[in-house]
Amino acid sequence: GLDVTPAGATLTLTDGRTLSAPLVVSAEGRNGVLRRAAGIGDIGWSYGQSGVVATVRMEHPHQGVAHEYFLPSGPFAILPLTDNRASLVWTESTDRAQALRNASPEVFHAHLMRRFGEFLGAVEMAGPTFVYPLSLSLAERLVAPRLALIGDAAHGVHPIAGQGLNLGLKDAAALAEVVAEALRNGEDIGAEATLERYARWRRFDNVSNALAFDGFVRLFSNDNPLLRLARGVGMAAVNRIAPARRFFMHEAGGGVGDLPKLLRGVAI
């Protein structure tokens, strides 16, 4: 449990031990115990999709290049790892994703190769397969007395743009900067005024990005002929216009907006 007093916060762990600090940071993901204990609700909805996540090893070198295919059922992403492996994020309808999880290894591999194609040669599984329901979840508040939410505890987004990690890193870096400044000024790092500076900094970026990703989901997970045409025209334009291509690459790297010092390589 979480007990808060004017002097600080005390966490009681499942084994009965207690930890006390002036500030508690919840980085425990969606539906975290601390967020619920603080009475912070969330706003969001399900996409009726699930992500099939697995690690695979390819026959041919991936050259460190990521690939993402936008299919009617949802995106299919191949994200390079070391040792010629890749992390696979395969979006399907919830029913189909569950069927894939329950399929035999041979059937799963056959479906995988149909999605993957042959450009990286033979593909073999290099770890277990997980299935996660996909939804949007935004915490109604980023802070509560003596508590700050970061990462998926504050915002759970669809993986279509691959930006969940970047948002979480921005949260962590912004909170670290606010706390460091408060310490230099002799302030209470868990005080309402201190935490509100963090919340103001991150609130707009988190909400605007989450809604933008929601729009991407509706655009790219839709087989409407007009939307297919719009997608094709838009992707072709970005491919041909170098400044637009650079902008989207910069955006994908998370290097936009009011970046905290740590993400600009500046000490705090």
C-alpha cells in the first residue's frame, strides 16, 4: 500500500517491508498498483486488436534496418536486435491473435513466413511468443501527493509508431531535471508545486502524441478504398520529398518538442 503524509510517503511491500521517501515514482506500467492507490483514474479505449510479440532470427543480415508494413489488420514491425535477431510486433484482431498463440509451432511459422516474406531468408523463432491486448490509456493526472507517474503508468499507447519508449524516456528525463532543480533550490522534491512543474511539462506532449498515434491506428488499420488511396499518396510524397522524410525520421527518433536536458546530452 501507499501511505502519504505531509512529511513523505511510505510504501508497504507484499512481504511486509516498508520503504519511505519524500517522492515515489510509479514506472510499473498500465493498471499499476500505485496509480490506483492514489485514486488516479484513466481515460481510454480498446482497439479490438492484440500485439503478437516474439523474437526471431533471420538467415540473412538485417543490416540494423527496421521494417514496418501497414496491413488492413494492423502494422507488422520487424525491429533489429543483436546477433541477427529481430523483435517482431505483429498486430492482428484479438480473436486472430489468440488463434495464433494457440496454434502449433508449424502453423504459426507458416503464417509468420507469409507475413515476413523471403527478403531476409529463412526465419526461426528465438524465444517465446507473447500476446498483449492493444488499447489507449491516459492517466487523468500525472501526479498525486508525493507520487509521480512516468512511462506506461502515465500513458499506454498503440505500438504503431514505436513511440512508447521515447515518451517514457522523456517523462523520466523531465522528472529528473525537475527534481535536480528542486534540490539545488532547497525545495521539497515531493511537494505539490515541484510535481506540478513536471506535470505541466509533460501533459501536453503525452496527450497530443497519444491522440496522434490513435489517428494513425484508424488511418492504417482500415481497408476503406479512399483511406488506402490517401495512405498511398501520403507515403509516396514522403518518400519523394527529402525535407518531409527527414522530419518524420526526426519525429520517429523522439527528438522533437521541449526536450529535457538529459535527452540533449546536457548534464543536470
